[in-house]
Amino acid sequence: MNARQPAPACAEPLAERRLRALVEQGLPLVPRPWQALAEQCGLSEAQVMACVRRWQAEGLVKRLGLVVRHRALGITANAMVVWDVPDAEVAELGRRLAAEPVVTLCYRRPRRLPDWPYNLFCMIHGTRRERVLAALDEIVERQALQAIPHRVLFSLKAYRQHGGRYTAEERP
């Protein structure tokens, strides 16, 4: 898009809803994905890009990414490590764990006492359980987490994996 030309307007509400629903399904794997989406919505490629830029500016879209079907790649040792971290320390430890290269996801959740004392969760993926456990041992050592209670929960079966769905048609 030429910087001297004004950005085109986004779309009418109905076309924008259609575009949002299509983006949630994933970008088409074609040389010009925005053009392909535009054709499906009755918009121009420039209008589609204007919508996405506006969504980013408004904070509706933080980033566009992809969903890797890691099991198909042989990455089948998937561990959720749950930690019982003092509440005053959970934000700082969460940042440290999230910075670890082998941690693919890290987030805080409320405890469900008395049965579930864990409030910090992180995922480590690998091809073999032994490697995942060795990577966790290295994190525990490097981060001095020996005193923090935790459990390792390996997944047994993957039921579904896709990006978020937010349009009304997709919500239960």
C-alpha cells in the first residue's frame, strides 16, 4: 500500500463479521491470503487489510499465529507442569518460566482448594518423556525451584486443537 494514498475504509458490519469468522478459521494457504479472504467476503484486499489493521489498533487482534499439530510431527510427550507457588511470587515466577526456551505456554489460574492447590501452569513438549523430564529438572535447578511443590501431568490423548473462536456463530 502506498504511504501517500489514504487507507481504505474497512467494511460494512455484515462483511466485517464474515471476515472475522473466516480469519478465525485460519488464513488460506495461498500466495495472497488477504485477497482470497476478500473474494469470499465481497471486499477488496485493501479493505481486508484495513479491517485487520483496525482490529490490531483496537486490541481485538494481538497477533496472528498458527496452530502446530505437534503430535503429527512426533512431539507426543506433552507435559503440563503445575506449580503451587506463593501468591506473592506467582507473577515473577511465571515470567521466569515463560522465558525458558522449552516452555511453550505459561499461565496463572486460581487454586481450587482443598483438592487442587496449583496456581501456575506451564507446558513442555518433547518427543520422549525422559527428555521432557530432563528439561524440567534443568529448569528446577537453574531457577532454584526445588522447594516449590509441583506435579507433571503428561497428556494421554488429544481431542481437539485449533485457534480461538469468537464469532457468534461459533460460540456455544
